[in-house]
Amino acid sequence: MNKYSIYILIMMTTFLVGRSWALDPLAPRAERRYGMIYVKTPNTDDEILLVSQRPDTKDQKIKGLEDVQVPVGDYVVQVKIQPEYNYEQPVTIRPTERHEIIVPGFGNLRVNGKCDKVFVSQDGKEFAKIKCGQVRTLPRGPYDLKIQIGKYNLDQNVVVVTNTLREIDIVK
């Protein structure tokens, strides 16, 4: 046996082993075209859309807290949590693997007292408008509040924490 045939044998073996390394060797061939995705959201009624990056496949609506079998490929997971807020995360589905996406937690904010409007902003961009006394669910993190009381404005910094109600009281 000459040295070229040994090199060809080594390269072919490496190629075949490398291609099948991620596959479950006991999985039937039909299942190797699919992977699993699991999306955990804070609210069970959130709308979850799995957007395919390939033009020949359609987008899929999936349910949270369930294992869903999807074809192998690149996707973007879009979760519509509120009318103004969407969470997006890219994911690559590989054969016979389970991918878990966990959407970050949310907290609640309420401004109590006599005021006209509350403008919520984050990083200098307006995030939401809420009425006084109204509870608003927001992603966790720091926010800047501009509370409008007649012709006066009150600025307040607040941090929304997961699974809590943050209340701001306005006293005259």
C-alpha cells in the first residue's frame, strides 16, 4: 500500500466521522432531518413565531413550554409579549438536538397619585406611555420616568425587577 492511499483513507475516515459526530447514531434516518425547540416565556399566552431564514419554508406559530419538532435550519424566534414589545433571538436547529430558548423575565410598574401621564424611557428612547394608577408590565431593567403633573414634570429613575410590582407614589 503506498502512502497516497493511506492519506486518502485517513481523509475519508475523518470526513465521514466528522459529518456524523453530532447525529444520534440510534435515531432513525427520518428523524435526522428534524431537531427540537423549547421556548419558555414568562406568560403562557405569549405569541411565539418561528421565522425561517430559508425562503422555501413558511413561518411557524408554536406554543410555549412544549417541545416542538422543526426541520433543521436557521431560524429567528420572535415572541410578542406586549403590543409594543417583541423579543427576538436567532437559533440554529441541528439534527436530533433539543434547543431551549428562555425569554427574560418581566416586572410590573405603577405610578400612584394625581398625574396626567407617565413617559417611560430606556437609554434615551421612549419605551412606553402609561396612565397614573395603571399597572404596566415591562422587561426587567432600569428605566427613566418623566411624570407629567399639570405643567410640571418630575423625573424619576426606577429599576423593574422580575416578578414584582414596583410602585411610585406621588405626594403633593
